Amino acid sequence: MKLSTKGRYGLRAMTDLAVYGRNNRVSIALIAERQGMSVSYLEHLFSLLKKAGLVHSVKGAQGGYLLACPAEKTSIGDILRALEGNITLLEATSEETFASDALSNCIRHIVWDAVDKKMNHFLDNITLEELAEDTRTIEGMCDPMYFI
């Protein structure tokens, strides 16, 4: 599996939305500015994310995007599947996918299917909130702690 710019940029944009949009709508223009991305490309990505039910849009002067679900309930796997499709190591057009001999079937089952299962499990167990929290920590955006 090779992750395209759709997956990489989409994950960055969703993390940005989780970091900066906890209680507010966030415009694509602000995400694009912070992340150094094209507004038109982000519009395309957010269209896919909206179609997948991961974000909501609000139109108007105070419009922007909101997460459809809390960040702690959105997995990285959800985001990548919305943008990239099925997450698998081998493309469906691979010769081994269609091979019917015992050796190819054995390798596919023991190696490739197992890798796919572990990769999806891993991605499904990292939440958007984890990425957002790490980003806030790195950028020094943690909520202030008060001592009495």
C-alpha cells in the first residue's frame, strides 16, 4: 500500500480540524494556510470526508467545518478509508490476487491477508483525538494548569 496525497493531506487536515475546531467551525482557508495546502484540493478532500459522514459543513459568513463525531470516536482508519478506499497491501489487480495455485493461496492467506488485518487493526486503534492531543502538546497548546 502506498498512501497518496489524499490520505496524507486529509489526515493532516482532519487533525488540524480536531485541534482548532473543538468548539468552533473551521474554514478550509484557515486549514489550508496553517498546513500549506491548496484550498481547492482541501475542498475536494472535505467533499469526500463529508460524503463519508466524518465532517459537517456550515455555510455562510461564519461557516466552516466541524467534526461529525467526537475526535475520540474517529479512527485514523476511518479517515484513510474515506479518502483512499480499502486499505490493503496488494492492489486488486495484482497477479497473485487472481492466482489459484496452492502456493499463491497459502502466501496470500498467511502473509498478505494477515498483514492487511494487522494494518487495519492498528489504524483503527489510533484515534483522531490522540493525534490532536499530541499536536497540541508539541505546539504548546495544552490547557493551562492552575495551582492554588
